[in-house]
Amino acid sequence: MVDNAGAGARSARRMGMARMSVWRSRVIVALDRARAAPVWAGVALACAAPLLAASPARAEETVRITEAGFSPDVLGAPTNAFGSATIGSTDLPVPSPITHVDVYGPAGLTLDLEGSGTCKQERLEQIGPKACPADSRAGTGGGEGAYEIAHELIKEQYTLEFFLADNRPGQVSLLIFLKGSSPVSIEIVFGGTVITGPPPYGLGFSVDVPLIKVLPEASDASATTAFLRLGAKDAPYYKLVHGKKELFHVKGIVLPKRCPRGGWPVASRFSFEDGSTVLAKRTIPCP
């Protein structure tokens, strides 16, 4: 007589052992895959590394304010503002051309242009700076520019002359005459407006800078250094006082009546043709 119960038990044990074997096989495969994952990830990273290394870092423009101040520096008194900056690139021979500049003076700075004159853009373009009245002069400046021709770097000095185009309070605007003479002669007139910067800054000016191509085969010119001196301080003018003409002097830029602890913060924001923007800051010591 066949022991059906014993046979059934043995069959169940064999099926259970088979299931255990399959389960263990699955666990071992899963573990092997888990152990292999970091290996394959490492292989993938190793293969991608040359591609990542081959991607060049984007060049960045740099701006450093090398000097900024007022002369004379007497609280609440008329003054002239001066400043200078260097412009460069992290890995290119010349920086991208400047397309816009915002210059911010300290909070509390004011303008008093009573007695000043204005210059017409058409006459400045046709005749040059001598066409503008002396009492419309608002400052001077200059620096060094650079451009490339057939991979050769060419440097050229330039000068700037600033004139008042509009001297009405709240509507003050400027004309800027840029001139380069060697190795290529160039003259360009462009404009600017007086603005109020965001805190902690105050009065300043904003300029759209045109792209300058000195020769058809040359790259657009880039400024590598710049300096300026602004102010109409002491320009003489006459006005009637009780029916008599009396001599006065244009005040121009007037310093704040107080200076915060640590000095006056000033800044310049440069925008470049490649789309980048750099904000350079400096602090002017209190008088």
C-alpha cells in the first residue's frame, strides 16, 4: 500500500526547496546588479569626463574701479568728480565691447546748473567741440581701447569731452564726443542722461555706448581703461541783481552735507556685447 501522505509531504518539501532555490537565485542576481551599478556609473562618468573637460569655460569680463573721489571734498560745497577703471577678460586678449554704462554717485549728491549753457548735437557732430559754448562743458576723460585685425592686437588712445545737451532740472542730459587719432582717426558723438541710482546710491548718469568698428576688417573696439573728470564748477556767468549785472560761478556738482560712517559708496555697472553685466563698487572716504 502506497503511503500517499508521506509522498505528498516529500513532494511539498521538493517544491519548497525549488522555490527557495529560485528565490535565492533572484536575490543573488539582484545583489549582483546592485554591486554592478556603481561600476557602470563609474564607467559612464569616465567616458563622459573627456567630453566635460572638452567644454571650454565661458570668458568673463572684469571691471575694477582704480580711483574715485571729489575735488575739493568739502561737505555741501561745489566740487568736481573724478574716477578711473580697468576693463579686462578672464581668458581673451580684449574684453567684449561695452554697450552700456551706469555710474552711481553717493546719496545726497545734487546738481546746480544755474548759469550753464547747452550744446546742440548737430553742431557738435558737424564742427566738433569748438562748436559748443564754454559754459556747456561738463567734463573730460579718455583711456585706451583695443581691437583685433587678422589676430593682431591693436591698441589706441581715445579722449572724451562731455557737454550739457539739456540743463533743465529733472531733464539733464549729456553729449559725449569720443575721439581717437592713431593708428586710425575716429570721431563719434553719443548721449547720456542723468539718473538716480538704487539705494545706497544717488545721482549718476547713464550712457548707451555705440559699437565702434574702426576698419571693416577689424573687430569691434573694446575699452580696456577709462578715466573721467566731471563738473562745471566755477564756470563764470552774469545775472541781473537789482538791475545790475553781477558775476557768478556755476556750482555744478554739489557734495552731500553729510557723509555716512565708512564713507560714500559709489559704483559703475558695465554691460557688454556678449550679454554679461559687471557691477564694480568702491567707497570714497569722508572728508
